[in-house]
Amino acid sequence: MHSSHISINPALLTWARERAGAETLMLESRFPKLAAWEAGESQPTLRQLEAFARAVHVPVGYLFLPEPVQETLPIADFRTLSGRVAPSPNLLDTLYLCQQRQDWYRDYARMEGFSALDFIGSAGITDDPAAVANAMRDALGLTAAERQKLPNWGEALRQLMSKVEGTGILVMTSSIVGSNSHRKLSVEEFRGFALADKLAPLVFLNAADSKAAQMFTLAHELAHLWIGASGISNSETGRLPEQHAERWCNAVAAELLMPMHSTREAYRPDLPLQEEMERLARLFKVSTLVALRRLFDAGFIDKAALWELYCAESARVRALSLRSPGGGDFYRTLGARTGKRFAQAVLTNTLEGQTLFQDAFRLLGIKQSATFYNAARELGVMS
């Protein structure tokens, strides 16, 4: 009985393979009859079908349907050039995991009696970006002088993330799906997303991007939270997005990181453009890409110069990020992937007996009790 063949629509196998973007050769080495299954010449057993579903990250039930599922993102899609391309399983699974974490944290915030965050949805896209950036700066306790004392923009990103979490916003950053290092996230597909909520607002950053780009994405997603609009973005500092909402969020992000009045005061027209861009980036502890964008916003360079320099600088930054060492301390990585605020809440709540260990393991992406207790010690939840 267990080896009987299952009658399914072969088009679903083709759809599942293409949806996963999986290497056909790699799949065929695991499933030698895949081509015959897709051609309808033979059929898989239930066990083979289940193994195939796991390999292409699709719920096995989808493969019993008469037609492929038309999958859509559960939040607004603000990406440029997206509409035509279906979201990848890696993006969808990352979004669903973050929604599950947000649901858990919202319940936790209610139980703990947390107040709603009044700045979520407090702005509109007809508001002046500079005024909104000032309100953000006040809420975050962000000062230019403090940032200028930091040694580099890696530290500036850490400081910004910490201040954002200090307001009650969850910040999660990862380059993989959950804790599965075989499922890498693509920067080409998305750079980040925001899930707006008065009790559990969440920002996710694609850590496959450079630190410099992540800083701009974080500021951009904060602007989304300020207008109370969940959405997924692939915004870049140098590009001018098509959608009005994205242009506005970019303007707020740039103003938050590098205020226009300060940029005009600091500008030195006597220096070569490349040198000036790098000097301003060091001064404001932003990426060279943000500095370049602000020179354009101030009218010091035209669109052609912006785009030419932006392309060259992007390539340089990408090459640097590829050379940087990977890995790092597991518990620090855990704190970044799930956000320190979220991880501490789950660990505390579980130790108090309010959340089941198996749920905590799933939410945090860990598999063993020893890892759980070590994480609790490393993140200061237990001594």
C-alpha cells in the first residue's frame, strides 16, 4: 500500500520546481524520475511526493490540488519591477515567520499591559519629510553629535537598531530563512519589510545586504511604520522609486540619517566629488551611498552624476561586503535574527511557564534545551 503511486496533475510538479527556483540537476539527482513525472509518463509514490515537497519548500497538500495556487504577498508590495514576479518561497516563509513572531509578541504585550505606541500611523505622506524625520529623531533619542563620535557605520547601524528597539519596535535581521543556512535570502528580491502594529510593530532587514544599505533600509521601513503602512521594499538610496509612498519614505530616511541643513553647512565644493562623498559619509556616519544621495537632494550634483557614481559605489560596497568574514557568535546572531527585544521576551515568558518550550524553539529557531538556556544567559534573562 505504502508504495502505490499517486495520481496528481504533473503541471503542479513543474510549478513547484520553478517556484522554488531549485537547480533542476540537483533535484534530478535526488528524484531520478522527475522528468518522467512532469511529463505524466509515470507517477511518484506518496513517500516520494512528500520528499519532493520538502525539497522544494511547498506544503504537500498543494500538490494534490487540480491547479497551482496563485500565491500573493500578505502585505503591500512596494518593490520596483516586482508585480510580474511571484514571491519566492524563501521570502514568503520569512514573512510568515515574522508574522507568527509578531502575533506572539502582540499577545505578550497585551498580557504585560504595554501601552499602544502612539507614533505608529502618526504621519501621512502629505506631511513634510523633514518634520517627520525630526519627530522620529525625538522618539529615537537620536543626535547627530552622538553618531559622529562612533568609529564606523557598522557601529552606527548597531546603535540605530538598539535605539529603534528601545522605542518598542521589533527589529529582526537575517540573510537566511529562519535558522536554515541552506535557504539564503536574495537582495535582488527584497531589502526589507515593515509590519505596522500599535503594540508589536516589526521591521525585518535582509542581512545579505551591506551594512550601509541596511541602515538606509531600516530608516526607510521606520517611515513606513510612521504612516502605519505595512509593506515590502527593495528601495535603494540612489534610485528614484516609481510609487509616491516609496519616494516619500526615502526622503524621510535620508533626512533622518543626514539632515539637509547639516549637509548644506558641511558641504565643501572645493573637494573632488568622490573625496567629498567619502568625507561626508565619515562625518555623518552614513554610507557613501546616502551621502551621495544627499548631495543630489541638495542640488550639488545632477541626476546623471548621481547615477554614474551610485553604480560605481554600489559595486565597490558590494565587493567589500563579500570580503567581510561571515559567521560570528551564535547567540549574538540569534539576538540579531529575532531581535533582542523579542528574544528576551520569549525566553523570559517561557521560563515563567507562560509559553511552551516547543513554541519558543520554533519562534527562536533553536532545537535544543541547552541552546535555549545558553541563550537565556547570554541575553541576560537568567544568570
